[in-house]
Amino acid sequence: MGDVAEFVIKYRMARAALELAGTILAFDGFDAEADAVALDEAMSGMGTDEDKIIEILTNRTNEERQEIKAKYEACFGKDLVKRLKREVRGDLEDCLEALLDPPPIYDAKELRRAMDGGGTDEDIIIEIMCTRMNAEIEAIKEAYAAEFERDLKDDLESETSGNFKYLLVSLCAGGRDESDEVDGDAAVADAQELYDAGEDRWGTDESTFNRILVTRSFNQLRAIFLAYQEIAGTDIEDSIRDECRGDLQDGYLAIVQFARRPGEYFADRAYNALRGIGTKDKQLIRVIVTRSEIDLVRVRAAFMTKYETGLASWVDSDCSGDYKQCLLGVIKGDGDPE
């Protein structure tokens, strides 16, 4: 457990550096033992009180949930997650497990799921690898090794190919500048390099795109994209769509869109999970749970602004039962558009 605590602490420290706008905040008067007892009562006797389980777990931070798990084992000699998995099934089970996993372990599990079995789900890999901070990436790598006795970089290399593989390996190194300063002259120089590597030549020099998009801070990238517009007379996203294809294009676009408007990026991910026939439930759970203590308020607002309906309203009409109530418990209303 000591090793697990180490990488969980790294993850928490990384998030503490962010300007947070989560829907789940520290619970006033939190009592881990009282919550553990209440959860045990909800799973004892005839039937399961899903409402009580959802009420507790969607109103506690992940750090508080870890305390509840430890207290539950101390009080009852049982693993809380295993006990819950015997009581609930399907999407509700997935949602509760996502809430109870420490974030780096949850991300590690999702990455393993993306690469396990037949085929690779590049969509999951892109969402996680392109949006996490350096310390989060480091914590995910440690969690991946602890959970699966495998090396994340090795698996990414074996499951992907070409320039997309190089992008993921670079992201896995966790070498992004995370300073707040913006250097205008350097932004212009990088924008010119991107133009020379793409629009202004026959073929695309992906190594230049890779180096700049992976190592520059998100603040610096926003300045680079503005300078690029002036130099190229076109938006960087349009150039990427013209110059790149497939997973590499998707990866580059994810970095650009997240750097520009992280709330809108995840609003789009939620919309993509909800639209069309059937719901991509695992994607929806991942977006809502992983952003719940970071910026889900901003995701909610961006969703309302862009799609002219609330995220909670859409979930209410698209999902059902206790699973729906669990998601709504995390989202906590539609909020106001920005």
C-alpha cells in the first residue's frame, strides 16, 4: 500500500496546482467510520439500498473515499469494492468502481483496457495521454506497473505504430514545460517552425509538430497558435487536418483543443459519448468521474454553451435507473453557461 500511496500523492499534488472547478468538494463534517457503517448497512439484509450508496459516494472526494475504503476494511474485515461488486451490476458497478479507484489507478486500468485483447482503442489512449500533467503521467506509469506488472511505455510502443507511437512515447516521458510564463518571441519562432514543417513544404515534418506540441506549456501553446494564425493565415487545427491523418491527427488535435479550452474538450467528449444510437457508457463515466474534482463545473458550462442543453439534462434523458442517478449525483445539475 505504501507504493500506491506514493503515486496517489503525486497525482494529488499535480491537481492541487490547478485552478479547480469541481462539482465534488470536501464533505463538511466528514466521518469515514460513519460512512463505512452506513455503506455496510446499505448492503446488509434484504436488498441493496443503492440510493444510500450513491448519496455517500457522490458527495465525498476521492481522498475521502480512500479513507472510507480503509475504514471499511478495518471495521468489517472486507474489501469495500469487492463487496459493492457483489451487490450491483452493469454500468452502476462501473461508475462506483471508477469513483472508488484512486485516479492514477483508474487511468491505468482504462489504458490497459484500451490495449488488452483484440485491437487497440486509440480513443481512450489519446484522451488520457494528451490531457494529463507530468506528475499525473508519472503516477499513472507507476500505477500501471503496480497493477499489471507491465511497463506502460513498452505497451504503448507494442500496440501502436509510426508517428502516432512516437507521439505517445514522447507524452509518456512527461517532459512538458509547466511554467506559467509566455515568451512571445519564442511563440513566433515555434509558429514559424510549424508552418515550415507543414503548410510550407511538400509532406509534413511530424517530428517538429511532435516536439513543439508535446514539450511546450499549454499557456505557451496558446500563444504559438495565435502566432501561427498570423503567419499561415489559417488555424492550426485546419492545418493539422490537412497535413495529418488517422490517430496522429486525432492526437495532435486533442492536444490543441485541450490546450485552448479544456472544458470544451471534455464537453465534446461527453457529447460524443451521448449522441447517436446507444451511449458510450464507459467513456461517459470516464469523463464525468475524472473531471469531477478538477473542472466539471467548466465542462458543464461549456456543454450548455455549445450544445444548448445541459449535460445533466442529456444524461437524465439518455441514461436510466440507479446508474443515471449516480452520474447525476456527480454532475450536480446543469449549471450556468459561461
